[in-house]
Amino acid sequence: MPTATAHRTGTEITPDTPCVHCGLPVGRYPVGDGPYFCCTGCRVVFQALHTAGFDETFYRLRDLAPAHTAIRPAQTAVDDLKLFELDTDAFLENQTQPVGDGIRSVELFLDGVHCAACVWLVERLPYEVAGVLEARLDLPRARLTLHFDPERAKLTEVARWLAQFGYVAHPSRQQGMTRRTEAERRLLIRLGICWMLAANVMLFAFALYAGLDTTNDASLATAARWASLALATVAVVYGGSEFFRRSWASMKLAVRVRNFRSLHIDTPISLGLLAGFGHSAWATISGRGDVWFDSITVLIAALLTARWLQLRSRRLAGDATERLLSLLPSMTRRVRADDSLEITRLEDVQPRDLIEVPAGEVFPVDGVIESGNSTVNNAVLTGESRPVAVAPGMTVEAGATNLSAPLRVRVQAAGAETRVGKLLAWIRSQKTQQAPVVLLADQLSGYFVLGVLVLASITAVVWLSLAPSEALPHVVALLVISCPCALGMATPLAMAVASGRAARASIFIKSDEATQQLTAVDTVVLDKTGTLTEGRMTLLDYDGDDDAIDLAAALETHSNHPIATALVQARVACGLDGKTPDLPQVEAFEAIAGEGLRGWVNECDVAVGRPAWITELTGPLPPAFEEKLAGYAGQGHTPVAVAVDGRCAAVLAFGDRLRDASKTVIEALQASGKEVYLLSGDHDAVVQAVAETLGLPSAQAFGNVSPEQKRTFVTTLRHSQQRTVAMIGDGVNDAAALQEADVGVAVQGGSTPSLVAADVFLTREGLTPVATLLTGTKRVMRVIRRNLGFSLAYNILGAGAAMLGLITPLAAAVAMPLSSLVVVISSIIQRPFASSTNPPDAL
Amino acid sequence: MNVLYFLVPLAVLLATVGVAAFMWAVRNGQFDDVETPAIRMLLDDEEEGVRKPDNAMK
């Protein structure tokens, strides 16, 4: 990462110059003219740090340690509704815990933390906000634990203090996370105890394998066997209960539905454990026969370890899902009978209530517009990138965004009754119906234990008839060398390490099944809006007078319309405050609904709007402009014209720009032999234009596709054409298809239903992570096959050699941990998701 | 060899103490986040004269 100081006074500025605050390229329109920034958010944070005197330490620490998670430009927007919730009594009651002396503790998600400097800054909270006693940041999980005195400190104060440095705080929905942490801790303790028992049983076992038996020291040998029995009993009862409980439940189910396929993977493991333990226990009590308590206890500990690793590696995905769920609005503005507004919890909103939704906010309910005229962005619901004008009497749906003016909406359905809510419910029910995936290795190691018992009896019988004195050591060697812990750990360990690595590359994989399925994918279905494109209006092309465009941009700073925002962004940068001194002064302006804006800027009469409206004002446009406008319309762009003093001075084209990486990723997908389809709810002309740019045949690109059609399309591909389909999308309209596909991948900025439906989701923008994901999972599967191959070969060769009497019990006992070690090392050294765009990280 | 009758239970006892310490650490949340503490080491101690938190946490 470049140092902060090196670029602070840079004279030459290129689009690749790193932003002084976040280090990302500043692009073609940098903000500021001393230090350069990529956006006003970064500039605001930089200035806030400077004013507070934190800048020196902050940037020093940032350059000292590598970033932990993918970097994003700073966001300083504060959502007042969300903040309001933090100070309600209900929040204090439900989401905070007392820790004594009237002090309470709360957990918040923090967006935008990624390095050592962030830890330092956030943990300064107790010094900066009165009433905060301690702040602890868990960086990988972006979780802030605060101890505060509710009498003296308001959580909104804390959130505002954090927001000025670009960290957005969200209340975490505690229950889910606490439950996960608790489960993880319980398993970890179980794990520690089981390893301790296993280690001590191994001690006895080493003595027994080394030659201690009833013939040379009867009392010591008997004592060692009884001690092992005592320790192993604890391990089996306490550690093994996990496996017994689940396999017993699955056996009952199997008997009830008369289908043996519902037997759980834990069943063979349990059988193997019980058989091995029963036999050893009987041998100890009767004083005859062999004990293999060590194999049993080590197997329990190893399987628990694998399970814990899986749990821990998935918690990142779980946390991230929860963080996204916490972004949903939970409060809303209800209009009282006396026309005043009250902020209320969304659960309390009933049909027939009247609520107000200001410009820029997401509709929390389905309803009919009561008063107000505005434009609404339905992209999340339909995939259509162009905003729609709405008027009283028209319906709006939860999930759409109100763009330009406040609206009052009569509630028709809230919560689970909305279209989005129903979709979410459907997806959740689908999730639970999915058959549990049987992991090959778990099953193998279970049957393996049973198989080894059979082999052991055969060995005993054969050697007893050949050479009775050698039978015992050979059987013991066989039992030791065929301990399947390497086999049991091979898959889960590799998967766990891989999902941890993936999370660092901003890829969250929810299940191991998805990793496996991704390698088999031969068809990729893509959504357009937000996936291939940026999902918002951008200035794509223009022709005419530059000064006129500056005048237009100045005028447009007074509008919330997406086209206005796009123009201002293109001219200034991503303006959050909007009023930048670089633009000419606006003296007067008026908005003409559905047409455009007109006003006085710099003593000129400026009008910006639909070309037809400009034509009305100025008379026929110059032919060159007419030609351009026709071209824009043909490509599916939205054309806009600018008139200055009654003369058309410029024409502009707005549209949803393709992401930079889209074309290369699609070419790479096609090169690797995958079929790529493009499905979108947007107009067919726009979709075909995009397909042409991307080099996709028009027969594989479809516009005007409804969510239901998307799902049917995926079903047809899967069942009629026997294809393995990966669906990549972001909107609510993609959710059903994401669920239906073999693997659903939700991309950055996706809506909640799509995130719930997806098996994988990406928190870095664009399609680049998709390419990383596909190559990465291939590498993971290669590591798993390597692990499985190695441990199977080791066990089979070892078992064969032991049966033939080629290995002594002691050699077998040494080889057993070595084989596990090989599997562990092979899993840990893998770097499947490393690519040139990620800085190499040390784990 | 008789010393083993004493030493082996002692080893088990020591291991039990270790496990008890481990259980305390897990319940105390020491293993919940194993990455941020590695970063926290880079941070300087607060200088003299800087306002301290009102009261330290228990």
C-alpha cells in the first residue's frame, strides 16, 4: 500500500493515483486539489481525522499492517431512522445486557473497518465519548463490543462519532450471534477435554504397544488397561454423545419412513465407535483380547476438531448474512391522526396505517400512494434500471427506493405479508427441504471403522492358525495403523481452511456442498442490472459544449433524480454534500415534473431535460445532435439535452454502465467451455445492446424476464438439459432463480432475499470475485482429492502391511499421527483464492 | 516401575488442571477473536496526560 504522505502533495494526477484516505484509484474526476480523494466520503473522513489530530497515528498504523478485509471508500452517510432505534427503550431492553453498576454492554456491526488503524481509532471511543467505558473491536467479524453507562452516553452519540470517520454502525440482532458464539464455545470445550483424554489414553497405549503386557508385568498392564477404560468411557459418553444423538434420531426416522437413505452420516461413525469401545471394554473386564481405546478417543477428538473448524469457518458467512439482514429498515415514520409524524417499529405497523417515506429511503411496506409525486427505483425488484414516475393511487412495493420527493403511503401489507416477505418465506422453506448432503469422507471413515473390525477378526483367525504367538501384535498394528483420523479430517479441514481464505478475498461460502458443486458448473446464468452493470445511472457519453454541461451539472445539484446525481457525480465526483464550490452558482431554478429542470446559472437561462421538451423550448435541434440522440436511444441509453439561452448546447447519454471486469470475466468463462446466459427484467433492447458489447450471442440473452420466468429457465436448464447451473445475481427478482440453481451466487449490494437464497455471496464489487471463486474451488477440490487419496492409500497400504505382519505395533503408533500431520499441512498451505488483486496475507 | 502408579495419576491430574484453565479461557471469550489482539500489539500505549477512561473495566 502506498504511504499517505507520498501522495499528499503530488503534482501529477492520473486516474490511477491512489486516494489519500482509502488507497483506491481516484479515477478520472478526483476530489480535492492538494491531496486527492476518490470521493467526498474519503475527503470528509480525512479532514475529520486531521481536525481531531488523529491523522498521523491513523495513517502510520494503516501503512504498518496489511489491510485485513477488502477496502472500500469511506461512507459518512448517517441513517437517522436507524440511529433512532439505538436510543429506544425497546432496544436498550432487548439488545443490551447489564454488566453491573448500571453499566450495559451492546454489540454493534461496524461497516468500513479493515486494518490496524481502524482498531486504534474505534478503540479510542472511551476517551472521546463520555459515558463509554470500554470499546473492543473484533476485526474479522467487524463486531464492536461496547460497555457504556446509559445514563450518561447515548448510543446515537457513539454512532455519530464513528460515522464522522466513515464507520457505519448497525445494531446487531443479538440472538443469532450469541447463539452461534455459545455453540462454538461449547464445542471448543468438548474438544479440549476430548484431546486431553485422547492424549492420556495414547500414553497408556504407547506403553502397551511397546511391550507391556500381562506376561511381563501383569498388575501394571491391567492397571493401564483399566485406566484407559476409565478415560475412554468419559470420551465416548461425553465426546461421542454428539454422534450418538444424531444417529439415533436418524435411525428412528429411517424406521418410521422405511427409507435407509435418511440415515445420518453419524450412524456408521457411532456404530464403529460403539463396536470398538464395547470390544475393548469387554477385553479389559475379561482380561483377554486387545484394547484399542487410543484409536477410539483420537478418532472422537479428530472428528470433533473437524466439526469445530467447520463451525468456525462458517461463522464469517453467518455473521455477514446477519450484518446484511441488520441493514433492513426496522423503524418507520407513521403519520398520526393529527398529521404529525411518529417514529415507530415496523412490527407495529398495521394495514390501513399511513406512513411517510422521504426521498432516498427504501419502502418498508407494500402500499398505495396517498399523496406526493416522485420517482421510484424498482431495480431491486424487477431489474429495470430506469426509474419509474409514480403518482397518488399507484402501488409501491417493499424493497423499492423512493428517489425524488417524500411520499405518503397507505399500508396494504407489512412484514411477512409483503411480496418480498413472501418470497423470503418461500426461500427459507426451500432451504429446509433440501436433502442433507452426505459428505463422502465422513461416511468413509465410519464404514472404515466397521471394515477394520472385520479385517482385524480375519487377521486374528488367519494368524492364530499360522503362528499363534504373532497374532496379537499383528492385530494391534492393524488397528493402530488404520485409525481413520487422517481420513476423517481430510475433507472438513481443507474445506474449513478454504472458506477462511475465501472470506479474506470477500467471498463467503455458506456450505461445503456449494464448493463441491461449483467445480461441476457448466452453465452460468447472469443477471444484468447490478451484476454485469453498476446498477445505477452514469454518464456514458456526451457531445457539445463542456461549459454548458458544467452549467447543467450546477443546476442538477438541486435535484434528487438519478440522472441528476449521475451528472453531478461525473462532473464533480460522488457528491454527498452536493454543493461543491467548483461549480457555477445557481441563482434560481424550477423543476418541471417529468420533463427536466430550468433555472438561472451564471446569468444564463439553462434548461436540462428530455430532448423532446428541449426541442419545444429551442426549436429543432442541430442535425449532429439529432443523430447522436437517435444513436443513444438505439443503444438503450436515456438521452438528455441541455439548452443554454434558448440554444441547444449539448446532448448527453445516461445508462447503467457495464462494470470494467464484466467483459474479461465472461470471455474467461466462455474460454473455459461454460455456456453463459444473460437474463434480465430490463427492456429487451437494453439487454441485447449489453449482450453485443460483451460478445454474447443474442440467442443467449433475454430481456423482459419475470422472476418466475428466471426460475423456470434455470429449472429447464437443469432438468431438461442435465446441466449444472450457477446463477449469479443480486436482486429480489433473482432470488428464486438463485435458490433453484445448483449454486446461487449473490453479488455485492444484493438484496436480502437474494442473499438468503444464495449459497455463496461476494462482498467485493463486480464479477472479478466470480472468476476467483470458480478457479479457487477447483483448487480446493484438488487439495481434498489429494488429502483423501493420501489418507486412503496410507490406510490401505498400512492395513495390508499389518495383516501380512510387516509392521510392529510401535511403528504403527508413530505412523498414525504422522499421517494426520501430512493432511493438516497439506490443507493449511493451500492458497486457493489468492490472485494478483489480493495482497498476500499471512495466516 | 512402581513409581508409575504415582506418576501416571499425577500426569492425568496435571492434564485436568490444564483443561480447567482451557475451559476458563474459552468461557472468558479468549478464543472468540484470535486475530485482532495480534494487531492491537501494534498500537502504542496512551501518552501521559491524555484523558483516561472514567473507570477501567472489571
